[in-house]
Amino acid sequence: FGSDSINAFAQSRADEIERKFNTTGQTATSRSLAKFLTSEGYAASVSDKAVGDELCQHHCPVAHVAAEFPELCDAETHAISQALGTHVQRLATIANGDGVCTTFIPNRKQEVKGE
């Protein structure tokens, strides 16, 4: 069906993830997102790092499709960014042959006192 159809499908999946997460009523944090993603079949966890969090998805329900169509991973990364309201960086994907999908979520800048 062509790249437009693939992109539209990827975006609709990402939109659905973001919509469902936003309706949970939880504060948008790395941990609440991991809990939500686990409920969606991703077996997600969060590890604290020096300057942010590392979100690991130990399972991907669409890995076999995403291996051929990486647009799914790109759209999912964008959905994670939108859900958390911050830039994120995808470090690894199951679809690319990595053991887990890993996304780095930097700490949000904190207000500097006195400014």
C-alpha cells in the first residue's frame, strides 16, 4: 500500500497509545508510563540514571512487523515524547535485533532559584 499507508498506520497506533495513556488520569511520569505500557503488553520498566530515566520495554507486541517497518518504532518514540511532554531518545529496539526497546528520558530542567 505504500509508505503513506505505513506512516498512517504507525501514527494511528502511536495516537492510540498516547490517547489511552492520557485517559488513565495518572501524572505523566516515566514510571506511570511504564505501568501503562506493561498493561498494554510491553512488559516495561524504568531505571534511574544520573541525568534521567531509562525506559525499557522487554516485549513488543508488534516487533515482527516493526522489523520490516521501523516507522512503527519512530511513531511510538514520538508518542512517548508527547505523553511525557519532553524530548526522548530511542537507544535500542527489539525490531532492530536488540534485546529490549530502550528509551532515554532526560530529567526535566528544574527552576534555578533566585532567577
